[in-house]
Amino acid sequence: MDNKLYLVIPCYNEEEVLPETAKRLKDKLSTLVQAGKINPDSRIVFVNDGSGDRTWEIIQELHKEDIVFSGINLSRNRGHQNALLAGLMTVKDHADMVISMDADLQDDINAIDAMVDKYLEGIDIVYGVRSSRAKDTFFKKATAEGFYKLMNAMGANTVFNHADYRLMSRRALEGLAEYGEVNLFLRGIVPMIGYPWDVVYYERGERFAGESKYPLGKMLSFAIEGITSLSTKPIRLITGLGFFIFIVSIGMLIYSIVRHFMGATIVGWTTLMVSVWAIGGLILLSLGVVGEYIGKIYLETKARPRFIIEQFLHEDA
Ligand code: UDP
Ligand code: MG
């Protein structure tokens, strides 16, 4: 029978929230099954991303209690994106549609209904979009929205205020599997797959328990990853900047010559120092950006595995 729904949930040190999340998701699945919208063989798959706490033990217990719960254990912590990808790639041959979401119940699970409805209408990719961030702290809201704006300005087109809460059909997942890159930035790649898509709006709640696993540092490196893996616009900007500075330096040359003939050459130490520092800084920054891309090329040529699965607890019905 069709319409098998798999929920994929990456978990990193989520022992505090996992039991409650499991309970609520199970209830959600049963209502959907009763409404005849999804197959009774649907599953909830937790991906343990190398947690240091009891997360994997809890997942194993859940699986023992009820086969609706499945678990994937990664060999070590690989970060949210890779954990999610590991989950998606592992379940794609079992499911007809897959919804990915966070373990902390910040993504309103009642949006699942609307996502499934859209799938049943023939949509392949449904993005969950936050309608407001009223519950986020001011800092989180400002940094997160700045993140999306920066991404778009740098040529990485993503769906505004969409994190990784989304439904994908099996054929969309098969499309995703074709992207062999190691530095995979899901939010940027998924829109490239194509197929009919739509959005569902939801209110983003507070983290149910525990702490955010995405502190500012991780978020910044995530933004740099995203931009450099999706676009080469920063390199283009550097070229533009270099050109601009070259034009300015011609102006400076003319200015210096004029000053020389006017007999006022010794003043200008300050301007000299300032420009040496400014240009030195710009050169280092530019080298850094170019270096980022070279680093990416290096990693891609090695084609290391994006994740290694230690164990897949799963029972097909
Ligand atoms: N996560 C993960 N690996 C990591 C960090 C986070 O699998 O290295 C998971 C985490 O368990 C959660 C999701 O990614 O399910 C989102 O993390 P979090 O809720 O801490 O981020 P925030 O909502 O604060 O942005
Ligand atoms: Mg969260």
C-alpha cells in the first residue's frame, strides 16, 4: 500500500526531550493512520548523531517497545546536516514521503497534517516556514534572520525562514541522492531538485527542554559553509573589490604626483599607515575567502563519506 510516511529526526544529546517527542509523534502518526491519510506501516526514525548522553539507549528502548520507532546510530558526531542526510538516504527506499524535523518539538507537529495533505494533492516538496519568531529570544531571531538575508545576498538562494522542517516525496529524495557533493547544504540543494513544491506556515515554539545545540559559533560556520558550498559570489565580490581599489590607487597616484610638484611630500604619514593596514587587511580577507573555496575543493576531491552508519534498527512490516 502507498503513502508510507517516515519521520526523520536527528538527535544530538537529546535525552531530555526524546521520550516526550516520541510520545507526541506516535500519537500524531496514529491520528493520521486513523484518518486514512497514511499507511499503518509508517515509521518514526531517530538518527543518533554521536550523542554523549543516553540518547541512543532511549532510542533502542523505544524500538523494543514499539516497532513504529526506528533508530540509526552514526559512528560519531557529524553535525545536524549530515545526520539528517544519513536519515533521509537510509529511509528513502522504505518510504513514500519523508518529513524531517528537529527533536526538540520546536517545529509544530500539527503542521504535519497540512504537509501530508499537500503530498496527497501531488506536491513533492513541502517547506515548513516559520510564520513568526515571537518565542525566540531577540538575539536568536536577529542572528537567524540575518543568516537568511546574508545567505541570499551572497547568492545562496534558500526559502526564507525555512529550516529543515520539510516533507519530501520519494522521487525528490532520489533526486537529492544524485547530488554527490561532500559539503552538502540541504536548504540550498533541495530547491535545486525541482518538482512541484509548496509551503506550510507554522508557529515556531520554544525548545521543549535542554539547550540549543546551535550556538552562535556553529551558526556562523554553518552560514559560511552554506554560502561557499552554493555560490562563488564572494569570489566575484573580491574581484570587484580589487578592481575598485585599483581605480582608487590610480587616483592616489595622480594625487601624489600633483602633491609632489606642489612641494608638500613629507606630510601624509598617517594616510600611508592607514592605507597599508587597510589594504593588508583586505588582502588577508580575500586570501581567506579564496582559501575557503580551495579547502572545499580539497575536501570534495577526497570524496570522504558524509556519514557512517553503525547500526540501523528497523523492522519492515
Ligand atoms: N543536532 C544534531 N547534531 C548536532 C547538533 C544538533 O543532530 O551536532 C540536532 C538536534 O538534536 C536537534 C536539531 O539538530 O534535533 C536542531 O538543533 P537545535 O534544536 O539545538 O538547534 P536550534 O533549534 O537551537 O537552532
Ligand atoms: Mg531547536
